[in-house]
Amino acid sequence: MHELAVTEYVFNLVKKQADAAGVSHVDKIHLLLGDQCDYVPEIIEEYLQVMSEGTSLEGVKVDATVKESMVKCLDCGSEFTRHEFKDVCPKCGSENLKLNRCTDFIVKNIEVS
Ligand SMILES: [Zn+2]
């Protein structure tokens, strides 16, 4: 499970920030995920539950926002989301398209108490 490595990354990052800010408990972590990044937020949350036992992150929740990949038409230059992608450009009908795979993985912010 490749979520384990990314969860360790998130945990260490958030814990460092929380410790530096002197917060007593981290309630929620907001993540921004590209739709091609291939991580399952629920699995990240499960790993975090285990990892965070006895720390200021104990019982932390994960809230994930998915960012869609964009497709660019190489003929007319229009951009649209992958969601609308039907193998042809919706503007000019060209099949000359480039998918910009969105693999972002960003810790957007954290909620503390
Ligand atoms: Zn086009």
C-alpha cells in the first residue's frame, strides 16, 4: 500500500507544524488531491489513526478535496476538465488532445484545538 509512505509524510509534516505552534490537538487535516494521484483518503485516514495514537494528532480526521485533471486541445487551445473529456474537443471537435494529469498532493491546512 503506497498510502503508507504518504501518510508518514503527512503525519510528520503536520506534527512538526503542530508542535512548533504549540497546539494541544489536531482535529482535522485538509488535503488537496489530484484525481490522478492515486491515493485513497480513507486509507490515509486509517493509517493516521494508528500512527497518531498517543500524540497530538490522535483521532485526527482527513478531509480531501479532489482537483480534476485538465485536458488541453492542441488545435484550438481550449482547456476543459477531464470530467468533460469525451475524446474530442468540445469546442472544435479535434482529437488532438493532451491530458495534463493532475497528481497534486497538498496538505492544504489543519484544524486545531
Ligand atoms: Zn479544440
